[in-house]
Amino acid sequence: MNALFMMGIPVEGVVGGPLSGWIMQVFNGVHGLSNWQWLFLLEATRRCCSAC
């Protein structure tokens, strides 16, 4: 079980990096929010949902 959690760290880096870059490019100015605000909102929502 510990190995599963340890494997999640590099997987998050491989998936999260390009996903964050895509959010920063595509969502800039949508509904009046800056790209960093969208990144914060979407990343926080994803983590809150996975914690439940």
C-alpha cells in the first residue's frame, strides 16, 4: 500500500504539469477570472473531491 502512495508522486508530476499548463493557456479571461485563479479553483476542486 505504501508503494502505491509513493508511486503517486511522480505520476502527479507527469499528469499535473501538462494539465496545469493547459489550464493556464485555455482558461485565461474566461468568466472574468485570470488563468491563475482558474488553476487554483480547478486544482482545489479536484483535490477536495478526491478527499471525500
